[in-house]
Amino acid sequence: MSNLTRALMIACALLGSMAIPASAAVVNGTNWADSVGAYSGNIQNYGGTMMSSGTEFWLTGEPDADADENGYAWDVGDPDYVGGWRASAPSEFIVMEWNLGIPDLVGDDLTIRRYGGPSASANVLASVDGTSFTPIGTIGGGTPGYLTDATFDFAGLFADDVQYVRVERIGNGPQTGMFFDAFGGIVPEPATLSLLGIGAVALLRHRKHK
């Protein structure tokens, strides 16, 4: 992504919902993943429906598997909008993409909402280009059906904004299933967004007068 394109996208996010492009997923101060870049063959929802191009929305945008927001994803009315892996299915992975990259700011930069069995585990890796991935941490198990957030700090590992996050299964066997509801990144601070927006406009003007 060119510097001009990135600056324009950030400037649009600054202007709020009136100007956010259709492909962006910046909502309520969180930069939710825009698309699913890749996934292994057995990724499915809890009910066993395999993920396809028509169901990738399970993982994009805001969390949507807990309609009553009580932390439990299996109450009446809660949709099965999660994607992940069941027990005894090794080598599973999911790669998420962001159009507006996730910056490395002070504190946690990435939040993953998921639930899993008590023996579940996964590696989490991030990338600026979708080719070279760097480990940023792991996700442990939990109580089946109860959604919790795993947070990660990029900790100075990346010179540019992260645009890809990969989760890959570690544990395999009984009680190791893990299902994901949403992937959210931090957005630049308002002051930084303002400067980038001004810079984008200035760059456009400069190009027009060349």
C-alpha cells in the first residue's frame, strides 16, 4: 500500500462514519478486521458448517456471536457467528487482514475475542506484508462457550503498521477446540490522525500542481 493511499484511508477514518470507506471497519474506536486472507481446510463454526467465501463475515467486523452481551455465546438468540477448529484437527490456521493497518502504540495493540476448551492453545503472529510473520504471543484455553479477549502488544517489533494477523493451532486432542468471534486493532491517536489527514491533503495538492 502506498504512503498516499494509507494517509488517505487514515484521514477518512478521522472524519468518522460520514467519510469511512465502505471497506473500512473502524467502529467505536476499534479497527476491526476487514477480510479473511487465508485459512486451512477444516475451519468451521461450532455447529460444524465449514467456512466459505459466503461465511467469512463470521470473523470480520465487530463481535457478533453474543447478542445479549453477557459473555456466553450460546444463549437463545446468539448466532453461531464464529470460526475456528474443533478437537483433533491439527495444523489449523486463520489469517486476518486489515485495510487500515494497525499501528504500534503504547500498550496493547491487538485484541482477539474467542472461546475454547480448557486445553486449547494457539500461536499468534503478525505481519506488515502478509509474507513474513513475527510471533507476538499465544492464546491459552478457557471455558467452552464463554467469550474472552486475548490482547497483544506489538512491542516495537514492526517498523510499519501491521495489516495481517495469523492464528495457528498448537494444542490438538480433547478439549482443544477454539473459535474466534472478532479481531480488533487499535487506531492511531486523534492528534496523529489529524496530522496525517492534513498531510494527505497537502500531498494531493502537491501532486495536482506538478
